Amino acid sequence: MAIARWDPMQEMFPLREAMNRLFEASQVAPGGLFGPRSGIALDVYTEGDNYVVEAALPGLDPDAVTVEALGSQVTISGQYPATPEHRQYLLRELPTGQFQRTLTFPTEVDAAQAQGQYTHGVLRLTLPKAAHARPKRLALTAGR
């Protein structure tokens, strides 16, 4: 039986790697599928042949929000109203200033058929997938 010499540095590197992975997992990954995070909380999902985006925009008038679609990208932007300067906040979590969020979808969207609703501070976009990006059923013929 051989005697193995204990090296504290050898055990430290796996711990360091584990901590690095934990730290990286807790961070919002910049440039993920839908781009870097901004102050807008979003849900993005598919519903049939549509992409649906629901964005929480508390306290905003619909006229303060701009939505643009081009190809496979949709950009939501706007500006929250300025808050009075005389306030001394004890806690401040509500968003302020300008915002912009660009989403890149796996396929192009049909901007001409897109619809948007704004109810109680929630923007809901229904973005149909472009016709050429939708799956097509092929007609089959019987062979011999």
C-alpha cells in the first residue's frame, strides 16, 4: 500500500470550480436566447403557430411603449415617467428611465399579422410565425 501525500491545493480546485459554476448559474447570462436582461419582466412562450410575449410594465401608459418587429426580432422600448426629486426613498424597486428589450425568436415573425394588447400594466403580444417558417404537411401518394 502506497502512502499518498495530502495536498490541500488539490482539493481546493474542485471547490473553486464548483463555486465558479454556482456563481455563473446565479447570474443572468448576457446574450441568451432572448438577449440580455433589462428591467422588463417577460414571459415568452408558443401557442399554436404564434409566439406570445407578456411583459410587465407597471405604471406605464400604452402610448409610452413602442413595439417594433423585423425578421425574427421584436423590440419593446419606452420610458417610465420621472419621479419627483423631493422624495427620500427608504426602498426603491420600481423601474425608472428608459428601457429597451430585444427578443430574437428561432424563426421570423409575421409583423403584419401581429397583435398587441395592454391591460392593467401587462403588454401581451401575439406574434404569428412567418408562413414560410411554419411546418407544412406534405401530401403523400401511394407507391408500389
